[in-house]
Amino acid sequence: MEENEKKIQDVLAKLDEKQINYEMQRHPAVDRIDQIADLNLIHPETVAKNLFPRDDKHQHYYLVSIMPQKRVDLKAFRKEIGARHLSFASAEDMEKYLALRPGSVTPMGALNDT
């Protein structure tokens, strides 16, 4: 079993152990949030846009989940959390810290960050 798949199975086992109800649906990565409508998800109303910004020193990374119709104002977000200048992390950083590629960012990816 692939390492990422094992981590997912471990999380699902923990949810089962705690008797937490969940539904999981796998789907292909999407580059833009508007592409999600083509996937016929079982609960499209629960879709979130997941972003991976980082500070200008490449020291702090953030995983941000927001409603699909919302836009993130990185300048306002930076001020709110007291961070340095923010921009979106590179594909290389995404792979390094989350073991994910662009279009597949998910909160589950945070499990890959050692």
C-alpha cells in the first residue's frame, strides 16, 4: 500500500474508532474550482477551495480552505495572522510538504507534513 494511502486508511480507522460519521469520495485533481461541477460529487454543497500560500522567506506555509465562490485576499489574510508577505507556494514546495501536486491540495495533505 502506498504511503499516502496508508495514512488515509489510518485516519479513516481513527474516525471509525471514534464513531465519527463521514463520507469520502475520491476524484481527479482539478486546476480550477469551476471544474469541480463536472465531477458529479455526492455532496457538491460541501466543496471547498484549498490553497497553499507561504511567506516570502519560505519559512511558514498555510493550508487555507474556503468556500468556492470566495476569493482570498492574501494581504488581508497576512495582516490578520501577523505573517510576512504571502504568495502561493510552488509545485515543488507542495510536493515537499504535502506530497501533493497542484490541483490536488486537500486538508488530508497536512498529514504528510513531518
